[in-house]
Amino acid sequence: MAQVGVWPYLTRWYLVNRGGLRAVLIGAISLVLFLLAWHLLTIYRVVFFVRFTNVPSPAAVYESLTRAMHDTKFFMHVMLSCRRILFGFALAAIIAVPLGLVMGRFKLVHEILFPVTEILRPIPAIAWVPIAIMLWPTNEQSIVFITFLGAFFPVLVNTLHGMSLVDPVLVRASQCLGAREVSIFREVYFPASLPHIFTGLTVGMGVAWVSLIAAEMISGQFGIGYFTWEAYSLVQYADIALGMICIGILGLGSSALIRGLGRLVMPWNRT
Amino acid sequence: MSETIASQPTKGFVDVRNFGLSYPTLEGPVEAVCNASIHVNPGEFVSIVGPSGCGKSTLLNAVAGFLKPSEGDVTLDGEAIDGPSADRGIVFQQYSLFPWKTVKGNVEFGLKMKHLDKSSRDRAARTLLGLAGLTAFENKYPDSLSGGMKQRVGIVRALATGPKVLLLDEPFGALDAQTRVIMQQILTNMWQRLKISVLFVTHDIDEAIFLSDRVYCMTARPGTIKAEIKIPLERPRQQSMMMSSEFLGLRRGLMSLIREESIKAMGGELNDLALDGLSIDLNGQSLADVV
Ligand SMILES: Nc1ncnc2c1ncn2[C@@H]1O[C@H](COP(=O)(O)OP(=O)(O)OP(=O)(O)O)[C@@H](O)[C@H]1O
Ligand SMILES: [Mg+2]
């Protein structure tokens, strides 16, 4: 039936992936156009409501990048930010997911904890900086704490939401197949909530980066956020853009990582 | 191998005595079922038919253990039913497969809850899937199956734990007519092989007659048992029997029983008084004349 050989395979591959190829192509064109616009705006130092006079050009940022590539200090900033994200985010996931599951399952726990989380939730993580500095002995710990707070609430809220949407018919079906409380929790509530948990993790990762960068700019000594702010203080404008782009790529990469993990953990969920 | 599944249910006597159940609502308790008595003998196929909202699901859910009777007793082999358990398998009208498990994973679920080891789980699941003609789909996720296929897996999953009774609540209600006929055949086949008691809820009279040894007909709410009809059609049953005079006679009888109740359930007969107010001209006749 299906022909073998390289050429027919490539043809079929093209037919199946046509949509994806198109998206990649258009995406690439759009990126090039963005770079071009940036280049022109900065080369001609356009002033039209906003002033591009001091904004670094792509070429300047590229130069800055090659310099940074030979600079261990830059890497140290990046690695430090990644470590803070890793600790803060992992802590948030490890605490918020089980907490959400338990709150979703046991009404009393929900009734006790929900009011508190609802009051704390709207407070931006960055507003915690003064308290964090008081709470934690080292600067490093308070920054991780801020990152943790940023990720915590999106994960908790989405886990709760997932728990509230678990189809009661599935719970009944499992009971009729002999499942008891622990098994129902493990085999029904948890997998049923997983898609929402992963939504929460993706959103949480985004907010974690936002909080981390802000915390680093305010109280940090190291990290990519600090690097960006320092570049401004030292009038190294090209480094500002380099820091920003670096933050963008790190954020993108970590979200992609979570999405990939989600696909790995939920092979049934093809969205 | 297949004996381990097939030889189990020598038991499976469901007895519902003077069962009554009311749902609490803001307007006071709503009596869904009142003074209903039914039984299912071991290995028997029994259906419940009745108009919409007469309490068929309520009755079935009480046998499943999801609802506690307000009055009367519900027992299985002489023991009062106390909550859901694996000795009563259930198939719902809504598809209720676990989307995160493959077809085989779904079928193995009950065995996993019984702490069977992996290899015997695997063997039992494969045997049953083979019996239902689902072997080719064992590694598929439910989302990629058709409705009929999902219900077939649902039935196999419910049977896998070797329950004493299989409870089905309008399992084929959402399927098209052709698929439904095939599903009925598959269900009959599996029932005959496994010799299990079945309690089947439906509003499809043909389905009830075609499948059952006995049919209970319920009244409109509050539901009680209006009639109990034996179906003396011989087994195995063929599709062609649905045209036999015997079948049609049973059908006519049940039909008129249900019709009366359905009219009651809908709030009474269309009466002429109500129609008198209408004056729609139909070729010179009034609508009331036509009716
Ligand atoms: N949780 C509930 N609270 C209040 N009333 C209910 C509740 N569940 C069911 N009822 C009422 O009890 C009656 C019987 O319901 P049940 O679902 O058992 O009927 P049914 O025969 O299965 O109907 P259908 O053919 O539509 O499935 C219905 O009139 C319904 O309105
Ligand atoms: Mg019902």
C-alpha cells in the first residue's frame, strides 16, 4: 500500500506537515521584518512621539553579544537566574499542586484555606520584596521566595479549577470498579486535573520570570535582571537589549520545556 | 483461561423490596420512586422500561449503591447494599471511560484495584477484548474511538472484575440505530458466555423485548412497578424475530402500557376543551375535528 523509498516518504511528510512548514516560514519572515524595522528605526534615530536616539541598534547588540560570549560573568548572571527559577518554581509546583488537589478534594480544607489564598493572590510577588527581605536571612533566599510566590498562585488556582471540573461519572465508574479513596485520588482526580495543572505550570513559569527579573532589579546583586539594570546605570545601552532578549529566550525556553513535559506526561491529551 | 472469567457468577440475586426514594429539594421532598419491588434471578436478563423521569435511573443507582433507599430494602444475594463496589458492574449512558488510559488500561482498571499482578491483568484484559472484538484497538485512547466502540469498552471494563450483576442505564441511548443493533447482539453474546445477572434500563421497548427474559414496566412519577412481563422468545435471539407475531404481540402490549404512563407523565391527554380555543382552518375542518 504505502510506497517505500525516500522520495515518496518525503512527499508524504510534506503533505502532512504543510501547515507547520507554512507557519515556520511566515514566522521567520515576520522575525526578519521586525529586525529590519528595529534596524532602520535605530540607524536613522527616528523621533516620532517616542525617541529612538539612544536605543541600541541590532548590530550593536550583536557586537555586545559576541563580547558577552567570551565573558564568564555574563554566563554567571544567566546561570544564577536559571537556578533561582529552578528552585522557586520547583518549590511552588511541589507545594501548590498537592495543596490544590487536597483543597479540591476535601471541602473543609478548602473552606479553611481558600479565604487566605484569595486575599494573598492579588498581591503581586514584587510587593513582597520588603517582607521577603525581613523574612529571609540572605538576599538569595528572598529572591527565590519572590520567584516562588510568582509561580505559586497560578499553579494553585489552576489545580483547583481542574479539580472542580473532574467528571463525577468517572469517579462513580471507578468506585464501581472497586476503587477506594486513595486509588480514586491517584487514578481519577489526579490524571483528570493534569491538563489544568500543566496550564497552571505554564502560566506560573511566566509569572515566575516576571517576578524574578523585578526582584533582581530591585534587590539583586547578580542575575540577568540585575545585568540589564546595571547596563542602564553604566550607560551600556547595547547590554540592556542583550539582557532583555536573553530574558525573552529563557522565558520561551522554559515554557517550551513545560509544554514538552506535559506532552510526555499526558500522551492522551493531543492539544 | 476464559474459565476464570466465565465460571464465576453462580450467584447474583438482586432483590429490591418496597423500595422508595425521595430527593430533597427546596419545594420539599420529591418522591421519585415509591413502593417498587423487583428482582433479578442469578443469570437472568431483566429490563426496566418506563416514561422519561419515572425513576428508572434512581432505581438502578440504588442497586449500584450510589443512593440510599428512603424506604425498603435493596439486597444482593441476601446482603444489604452499602455503597458502590466491584461486585456490581455499571455502564452509564454517558461515555465514562478514563481518557488518560488506553482501551486496555481501562479494562484492566478494576483488576488493578483488585491488586492482580500485571501479567494476569494483561491476559484477562486481552481475553475479554478479544471476546468483544476490540483487540485491534487495545492501545488506542478513548478519544479516538467511535461512540459504539466506547460503550463496548465500557461493557468489557465493567465485566472484567467478574461482577455478580451488570447494571446498564440506557447504554445505547446515544448510538445510531444500526450501531445499537450490533451492540445489543454483542451484549447478548457476552451475557450468554459469562452467565451473569443483568439489570438493563431503557426507554426503547424493542430493545427491552429483544434482550430480556423479563421486563418491568414502571408508572409515571412517583415510579412504581406497573407490570411485569415475561418474554418467552427462545434463545439465541435473531434479528428476524423482531418481525414475528409473538414479538409484535409483546410489543403492542408493552407499548400501550407505556403510552398511558407517558401521557400521564406529560400532564394528561390532549383534551378537546383546550383545542376548542383554537380555530385553525384545515381544509374547512377545525384542528379539533382532525385530532
Ligand atoms: N437530584 C435530584 N433532585 C431532585 N429531583 C431529582 C433528582 N434526580 C432525579 N430527580 C427527579 O426524580 C425523578 C426520577 O429521576 P430519574 O433520573 O430516576 O428518572 P429516569 O426514569 O431515569 O428518567 P430518564 O428516562 O429521563 O433518564 C425525575 O422526575 C427527576 O426530576
Ligand atoms: Mg435515567
